[in-house]
Amino acid sequence: MTGNKYPEAHKLILFVEKVPFAAEEKAQLIETLNVNGMTEETTQAVHKALLALPKEKFGNDWQRAGFVMELGTLLKQWQMTQGSKKFKHSR
């Protein structure tokens, strides 16, 4: 049974697939996430690419805001997971 090399990046990959990026940009972001996993650099790349999209690519302003909020939620979850790994959970 093969597993995902970077399981924490899977949610971000699914997010990138939903956002109306250009096909080549989408493929590049997914490849970067598959190779490097979820890092500060890869999350910044996705964030910059999302903000660089013109408003015409979205159905309306609410759709764009929804994508920005969803990305923010994914990043906060990842940061909390990374932070919790620094603490010992057993007593």
C-alpha cells in the first residue's frame, strides 16, 4: 500500500484544484506541493498566485473572498499542527 509522501499537503492540493488557476500554473503548484510538501515557501506561492488572479476569473467577489478565507483556514490548521508537534502529548 502506497501512502502520500506529504499528507498535510493533500488538503492544499485539493484547494489548488478548485481555484480557477490557469492549467499550467495549477500543474506547477501541485507539482511543487507533491515534491516539497507544505512549507512556508509553498504556502506563500499558493497565496501569491491566488491574490494575483484577476477578479474576472471568479464568479463574483464573494467567491474570491471565500477562496481567500478557505486558504487562511488551511494555513492556520497547518500552523497549529506544526506547533502542536513541538509539545509532548503523553503525561
